[in-house]
Amino acid sequence: MSPSADAIGVAAILIVVIAAYALFGGADFGGGIWDLLAGGARRGAAPRELIDKSITPVWEGNHVWLVFILVLTWTAFPIAFAAIMTALFVPLAVSVLGIVLRGAGFAFRHTAQRLHMRQFTGAAFAGASLLTPFFLGTVPGAIATGQVPVHPAGNVLAAWTSPTAILTGLLFVAACAYISAVFLVREARQRGHQDLTRYFSLRATAAGVVTGGLAGGTFAELSASSPYLYGRLTGIALPLVVISIAAGIAVLGMLWLRWYHDLILRGTAAVAVATVMWGWGLAQYPYLLPTSLSLEAGSAPTGSLVGEFVVAALAVLLVAPGFALLYVLQQRRMLTAAESDAGLRLAAQLEAAVPGQPAAAPASARNRMTTAVVLVILAIRAIRAIRAVLSPPGRR
């Protein structure tokens, strides 16, 4: 039985949202990766400052895409959601832990007063930015190989540690670094930093080459680990794969020629990443879990699927304008400037209140400290849960 039009439509929305998270969330993760690779405090000061200014206004909002992905999969395709969350609990839990540590590190490294604490929180932000996309990337690789059963008994270690899963994890990391470096080329050029424009242009070129190499390696590995997906990628999804390759080569050419047209450069890089995601989704059709769970068998009732269209329409009407305004203000540097001016005024007021004494931490910093304590407790519980899953049944 072929899947219904409602199921196909919701699956298409899901693939579009996944591509959006890969672009916007991936760019944020990539900023943390370049922060990690920027070098020492003096050498990496300028790149890290540009990364901070680019990420600060928008980094929290980008996880809306991830929440939408989880809720959409849970309500529209509950059988697949249960199977993935059970069989791939460990990489998903590590990814969530990485997001928590990344957020706490990014927030506290701007408020910490001691040098060693700023270094520690900065390292947490950068390290988690590398950890999270890798483990998120192992999930589609595990699904593609067909090693995620429809009714798993628990964590399936072989699924997310297979060569295909490892390659897709590395591919996700490289793609995040690539799209982030391309976006940062534009940020540096817009702010008039010619040296940083060249700096991130070279890194975008290197990341693009590495991403292309890993994509080719993953493609070759799929021929043995997932013949169904490989056959569809070289068949019905081949035009999207070709578009992705052509867009990636075009970006490398523009970077090599130093033709930094803002809209065309960033748009072409976005096409290179998005089309490969869409091609992957088309190649996996009509399966949610190749080749054990079809889209028709794993879909929710028609009423639930129709409800997803209503939610998607509301998101377009209510959330999309807010995101558009946020990015417009960020591109015009109106958010960071306002925050900087407010911070300077607050520091001046605190200093005037107690002359000769260092300014006390504002209330927001204390709130962040409370939040950090809660996040640490949640992280400890997540680690205990992971250990419980990995431990033998007799020792649980």
C-alpha cells in the first residue's frame, strides 16, 4: 500500500525543517568548532570576537528547529520515534548533554570574571560544539544501514558505531564547519575586517574540500552498508546530489576568486547543504526505517497528520516573522550594539554606586548561575541514565 498524501506531506515538512536546522543550527555549531581551532588567547582573539558577535543574538533561537523536529516526529511517526529514541538513546543523550554544556559554556564565558573560569567555560563551549554534531550525525547513518529495529529492546551499539554512522558523524562536523566559515566570511566583510575575511575564506575552502571528501567516502560506504539507499541516491535522488556537488564547487570557486557577493555566496552554500539533505530524504522514501518500517505503516492516524499541517501553518505565521526580524536586526548589528551600550551603562551605574569597588555581578548573572546548577544536575542524571543503558542487564 502506498503512503497517503498526508503522510508524504508531513514527511516533506520534516525534511525541510531538518535542513533548516542543519543550516542555522549547523552554522552555530561550526562557530564553536572554529573557536576551538582558533589557537591561543592572543592569536585567536580576533576570530573569537567575530564568532561571538555573530552567534550571540541568534544562537538560542536556532534550537526551535530541533524542538519542532522532535515534536513532529513524535506525533506524526510515533513508531519510528520510539524505535529511534530507544535504539539510539546513547548518541542522542550525548547530543543533548553537549547542547546543555555548550549553552552553559557560551553564556558563562561572557560573565565569568576570573581568567581560568573564562578559559574553562570557553573550552566547554568549543568542545561541546564539536561533540554535538558528531553524535547527531551518527543517527541518520545508523538509520540508513537498517540496523535500527522497529521494536528494539534497548540501545543498539552496533547501529551507531558502524563505519557508516561514524562517517556521517564526521560529515556533519565538517559540514557545520563549512557552512559556518562561509557565513563568517560575510560577517567579516560586512564589518570591514579584510584580514578576517581572508582568514575565514581559507578555512571555508579547507572545510569544503574535507566535506566533499567525507561525502564521497560516505557515499562509497553506503554501496555496501545500505544498497537500497545507495541505489536510490544514484537513481531518483541523483539530480539533487548533482545540484549539491555543483553548488559546493561553485562556492569553492567564488572563494578562490575572492568574489564575496553576500547573497550569492551564502545562498549557494545553503543550497549545497540543503539539497543533500533533501536527496537523502527522497532516497529513503517510502521508508521511515529502511527497509523494515514503511511511511504508511509508521504514520499516525489521518486526524493527527492533518493537525501537523495546522501546526506547521501556525509556525509559518507566528514563528517565521519573528525569526526574520531577529536575523534582520542581527545583520544590521542592532542587537549587539544595544546590548553593549546597555552593558556599559549598567557597569557605569554600579561603579558610581560604590566608588573604587569592582562592580557586582548583575542579577542576570546570578540567575545564570542558578540555571547552571540545574543544568549540571540534569547532566549528571543523563550520564547515570547512559550508564544504566550500557550496563549488563544483571547489574542494572
